Amino acid sequence: MGGAIHDKKSQMDYLNKRITMLVEVLDSIDPEEAGIEEIDRIIQMLDDLEFKCKQFRNEWSTQGED
């Protein structure tokens, strides 16, 4: 998804897009047909989102020290 994102607005836009993508994936899953692969995909998306949130949080905390 491109290069580094350093400003807060771009970071929030990034998170919003990723959350929207997650919701779209959830909406597209047929509960009667879903299996382990779908659950693993959701878990991976959540893990990626958590990683980015922590990364952005760390950047925000260091920006406040300037």
C-alpha cells in the first residue's frame, strides 16, 4: 500500500480505509460456507491493523516530544 505515512491525517485515512476493507470482507463472507481460511484472513487483517495502530501511536508520542 505505498510508502511511509507520517502525518496524522494520512495515518487516520489509512486506518479508515483498512477498517472499511475489513468490514467489506466480513460482509462478503457467507456464514454457511465460511471455514478456517476466512477466520484466518480476518485474524491476519486485525493483526495488521493492530500493528499499524501501534506504529502510528509510537510516532504520535515521539512527535509530541519535539
